[in-house]
Amino acid sequence: MSIKRIMKFSVLGILALSFLAAPSMAADPIKIGILQGLSGPYEIYGKAEVTGFKMGLEYFTNGTNKIIGRPVELIIEDTQLKAARAKMLLTKLYGDDKVDLAIGPTSSGVALAILPVAQQFKKILIVEPAVADAITGKAWNRYIFRTGRNSGQDAISNAAAIAKPGVSIATIAQDYAFGRDGVAAYKKAAEKLGAKIVHEEYADPKGTDFTATVQRVIEALKDKPKPKYVFVIWAGKGGPIPQLISAGLNKYGIEITSGGNVLAALKVMKPLKGMRGSIYYYYENPDNPVNDWLVKEHYKRFNEPPDFFTCGGFAAAGAVVTAITKAGTTDTEKLIATMEGMVFMTPKGTMVFRKDDHQALQSMFAFKLDVKPDVAWAIPVLVREMSPAETAPPILVK
């Protein structure tokens, strides 16, 4: 056989092998696990988080659903708000599904239970939207990053809305990590501004009758000089606000103050026109191209505006795409090095992961509630945007 024919068959053989090898040489997908409470009282939060993450992934990858040339595969699981189930699912995601990183969960109690799993597998968990301070405090480990705000950020911004010398405040919160951490942070922030916390109430998260709770708040505040407030921290369905409204607080000079919430919760606040507080996100407040796209596309696809937690999922996607793109890899150690101090874009504007505790520093929005007959919910009209530096919470990691 001539040298020419040998070379011809060699080239054909190499081409054949390359075609056979092509499928195995294709870029492996980047696997991302999403753990949210997709059923139960926080269902509305969890589903909005998933929608937001998918839309954020679309936006930040310019519609390709690829990062560093690799397709992204999402594995979505429902914690059912059960800590044991969440630990099992995260173990499965890291161990069996081999996800590169995970996002979630919805509940602070569930989040605190699963933080050690991330450390065990040496894989990143981006906490979104659970807010308990302990997540980036005493329970934190180096594999934990949080795009969601924490109780300290909520507290500082809400306290700034009404706290000053001469103000008396009672609080009502759910009796678990979210509520207790929230009140502790709020109390510290409000008293730093000169206000006084005169009473604290912790109610059953599943409770429906708050008569005794409301009465104790009235007793604690009724003889105090004005201004005086009851500050409510509540997540999920229900809560004491309707009973506070019907209790006739006006005759005692008591005002309600609370953080903003999802649109469903803002519907309950329609009788509270003029109430002041702060909010993590309301779709009309931020002014940037990312939020413009989110609002426009959400209306187009769902015939309604994006909600509080839609923004959270979108922000988490922004962090993931930015981190992997900058690191050029999904290697955990390289991602951690990239993400510490990393600035990334979200519908709220820019966020930055603080190096000390991996908490995302971010703007918060002070508001005053307004009501319009053609809008089904109370509108948190922007009073001012509070900067990430202004709302930065204390560093709680030891």
C-alpha cells in the first residue's frame, strides 16, 4: 500500500474517532441544586424564588442558559419546610446528583439545620431567602454565602424608619429563629437610635387567634406618651396585623409599623395608609436596567409584577453567573476566593459579598404606604433608598 493511501486511511480513522468521541467530549453541564419550600405556608415564597432564579439565569446568560460555555442543569427539590427532609435532600444533591453548588432554603429554621451539610461536602450553599442572623453568625461556615438580606439589615432599615428618642415600641414576632433574631436585631438598632422597646411578644407561627397577644401589647403601650408603635415581624400566611387593625389601636395613640412583604401580604395592609417601614424589594422602587427587564418580562409572562422573592431568586442567579464566569470554573475553592468581596448586579442594584461572613450587603428601601382604588395592595411608595453601607449589619462571625 502506498504511503499516500496509508495517510488517507489514517486521516479517515482519526476523523471517525473524533466523531465517536464527540458526545463524551461535549461540555458537562453545570449542576445547580435549588432547595425551597414549594408546599406549605411559605409556598408563595419558594415558587417565586424558583421563578426568579430561572429568569435571572436567562438574563445573565443572554438567553443561552450557559456559563463558561457549559449548559446549566437545575435540580429543584421541595423541603416541605421540614429540617430533616431538607438535610436529606441537600445530601442527595451534593452526594448523588453531584451538583456544583446549591441555593436555598426558604425557612430560617431549615437553613440552620442544613448549613453543616455544605461544610461536610465542602460545597457552596447560597442561602436565599432565609434571614436569621445566625446563618451568617454563630452557625456560619466558610461554604455559606447569602444573597438574601438578614435580620440585621431588616432591623436597621425598619428602625431607621421610625425610631428616635421618646419613641416607645412593642414587638410581635413568630416564635422561632426568624422572629427572635429579627426582634433582637431590631431592638439593638432601635435603641441605638434612642427609642425604647417596652414589650416583646412571640406567637405561634401557625397561630390564628392573636387576641391575647394584641391585648398584652395594648397594656404595655396604652399609658406611654406618643409616639408609640407596635412593630410586627411575620413571614408566611396569617399573622396578627388584621387583628391589630380591628383592635382600635387609634384610641390609644398606637401606630403599626412593619417591613414590606409580598403582594399578598400588602393586600392586608391596605387599611394602613401612611404606615412607615422599609422593604427589601418592591418592583417600582429600584431604578436600573436589570429591574426594568425583570418587571417588563414578568408582566409579559405572568400578567403581574415580580414579587418580593422573585427578586431574591434573580439576585442569586446573578451571583452564580458572575462567580462562575469570573472564576472560570466550578471548583469550590476557586469560587470562594472569587466570591469573597465580589460585586454583582441584581434587580435591587449592586450587591457585594462581605469577606468576613459572606453576607451580601445591599440597598434597602424606606417607604410610606399609599392606597389607590385600582391597585389591590398597599403601595410602598419610596421615601429614600438606604445604601448598602447604611444598612450593613454587625459582623457576628467569631
